[in-house]
Amino acid sequence: MSLPHVYWIGGASGAGKSTIARTLAARHGLRLYDTDAVMREHAARSTEPQLSAFLAMSMDERWVDRSPQVMLDTFHWYRGEAFDLIIEDLRRLPTEPGIIAEGFRLLPHLVRPHLPSSTPAVWLLPTPAFRRAAFDSRGSTWQIAGRTSDPERALANLLERDRLFTERLRDELTREDLPAITVEPGLTEEELTDQVSHCLKIHRVR
């Protein structure tokens, strides 16, 4: 069943999803639903197998000892685990004045059944250079890797996993015929906000 009052902003880490979503929600008086903010709650409520395995690992087992491909293939949120809890949350929220849902957990094939014909959704796909610059500017580059015994290797693994996830998203969006924006160095926050607003048709009253 579609959720016609929801605007969806998905994509890979480091693309500016949260910033753009906050800006548009404030500008248009919409409710913001941040999927990152509810991850801890959803993890506590979930019994999904990959999530359980991930929680049982040490930091080195998660980010140093495994290849980026294995990290991608087994990461619970990338597999759509607990996505049903996102939909439960959205259905409980008031439909007015509308909702912007954002986060990397919004996988295209999972969002697709909930879209109306107007397709108020877009995915942001950062280039590796943009992602690294974004992490550096936030001061979050070493936030996870720095908690391992080999931060350099962990960071390289994380960045490669994120690159692989971005490409997987791009392929999936092509198959689903859903809109994407490639976020490259030089693209300003204002320009990206305008592009997202145009894709979502958020400047028009539905």
C-alpha cells in the first residue's frame, strides 16, 4: 500500500541526505523521519539473523578481519532487515502536513511498493571523493575505524564497502527505474537541495 504523504530521500553514506532532508522539512513545514535515529530502537526490537550476528562481533571482526564484499553482503541494514519497522513507524505518524523520510536504509526495491504514481522519491549517490571529503568535514572519518586495532585497514575496508554499496544502489535504481542524483565534488548544498526538491516535486502542493 502506498504512502502518498511521504517523500523519500535514500542513498549511500556521505551524500548529504540528512542535511538536505532537514532543510526541505524546515522550508516546507514537513515532519522529518530520520531512519538513522531509530536504528538502535529497531535493533532492540529485531530478531533478524544478520543483525544478531553483527551485534555479536568485535570491532575487529566487523571492520578489519572481513573483506569489503563480505561486509557489504552481510550488513543487516543493507539487506533490508527491520525495514518493516520503518513502515510501521511511518504508518503511525499523522499524514499531515507530510513526512520526509531519509536514510541509507531506504532500499529502492523496498520503497517501491509504497510509492504513489507520482514517485516522490530520490536517491543520492556520492562519488568516493565527495564521500571522503564529507566524512573529513564532519570529523567522522575515524569514528568507527579508530575503535579497531588497525584503523588504516578498517577505514579502507569501510570506504570500499560504501563504494560497493553505492554501485549496488545505482544498479538497483536502474532496474527499478527510480531517480538518482550523483553527488560530486563542486556541487553546492543549495544546488543539491534544488535538485532534490525538483525530483520530489516538493515545491508543489499534492
